[in-house]
Amino acid sequence: MILIVESGSTKSDWVLVNDSQIIDTFSTVGINPYFHNEEFIRGVVDGNPGLATLKSQVHQIHFYGAGCSSEALNQVVHRGLKSLFQKAEVAVYHDLKACAYALYEGEPMIACILGTGSNSCYFDGEDVFEAVPALGFILGDEGSGSYYGKQILSGYLYHTLPADLQRDFDATYGISKDEIIDHVYRKPNANVYIASYMRFFVAHKNHPFVRERVEEGMRRFLKIHVLCFEQAQRVPVSFVGSVAHFFDDILSDVASDLGIQLGTIIRKPIDALVQHHIDLAYNKIKG
């Protein structure tokens, strides 16, 4: 049996496949080797009863993850999984590959992630090419959940949100400055915590203040992470991620304004990614 895993910083989707058929699916917290070690990974698997029972049955794992951007980081994930699934061959890939495989429709394109974090690549059908680095939630992640989450939290604490949004934030979360500071500066997974407040913007997506902020973030992302490619205005630009999904209308408007051809937008890449692996298996058998 084969496990195909697509992991963002917030959530991981696991799909068990056997003979090109989906057998089961599982969901866990996200795994990102920038923030998580091998012990954390083992805890994630052991904490899911369904996954924990598969340790001796899985013979391949294909793991696509946020933060899996170097051999050293990939090895953190590899060792954590291999210590549990000892009979399995484990392959670890950057989440940009999952994004590219999920969005590919037979022609070269630019594939983008707009979820908890953000990133982009050019995909020609075989290879992934990056033009600028992803700098993470402190220095980068333009247009992402963590990017907008910082604006929401700082606006709330500075009392610069519009009065109606300030009141609704109070009523929705009832959280103090000290609690926010503790989560952001002292507790782990600050990027996920900050990005979780993106739900507030989604709930108020038609508010002029929200639309203005989202438009600004989308424009910044496209200028930095899409227009950096020489092919940016010649090939489709497609997206995975919840931010792109929930604000697709704003993304479409900004892309059009910048002369960018918007392609496909999907919220979660896991279904298309699984189909990619099923197709590979079928073609291998057929060939």
C-alpha cells in the first residue's frame, strides 16, 4: 500500500492507495521541518489511530510538505516517517511539487500557493523552477493567511480596525493583548496561530476594509512572486490554497489588472495529487 501525503503548515492530508484505488483518508496537523522535529512527526502519526495501524502495511510514502526545501530539512521528515514505517520507501518533496502536479493541465504554467504561507514556481511539465525564495511568515509570505493574520492582529491591538470590525473581533475572540503576545512570541507554531485569524477576513470578505487589504496583499504577491518570471504574461497562473479559494474574485481582478492570465484555483491539492500518482502507476504498468 502507498501513502500520499500533502502537508501545509496547518494541516496534513494523508491518502492510502492500493492498486490505484483509494482505500482510506486521514487528516492530521501540519508537519513543517522548519518548526517540527522527528519526535513531533512520530507523535503526529501515533496520535492518529488509523495511521498508527498501518506501520507494517505501507511499502511506499510520498510526502509533499511545506518547508521541505533542502536535503537537510527533507531528512528530518524522512527519518521521522522511516522510524515508524520501517518497511516503506520514503520520498520527501517540496510542497511546490505537489502544487505543480495538482494544477498541471498539459501546458507550461506558473503554479502558486496562497494558504497559510505563499510561494510560486514555473512548471514545464517535468521540472519545477523557482525565481525568488519563499522567506516565511516573518520576512515574506505575501498574500497568505499569515500575512493577513498579522494585519488583523496588529490592527486590533493598535485599534486601527474600523469600529465595526473592532467590535466584532472582540465579540468573536474575546482575547487579550497578553494572550496574543504569548501565542506569537512564546508558543510554538506562531505562523499557524497568526494565519488562523484569516477566518475573520473570510467572514467579512465583503467589508470595504477587508477587500482593500486583500487586494493589496494579492497585488504584492503577484508583483513579487509571479511577475518575476519572464513567462508571467504568456502562460496561465494557477493557485492552490484557501486564501486563493475564498478570495478568487479579488485575485481575478488584480491578476487581470496586471496582465496576468488566471488559470485554475483549487483549495486543496490532495485529490489531484493522488490522481497524478495513480496515473503514474497506470502508465508504468501500461508501459
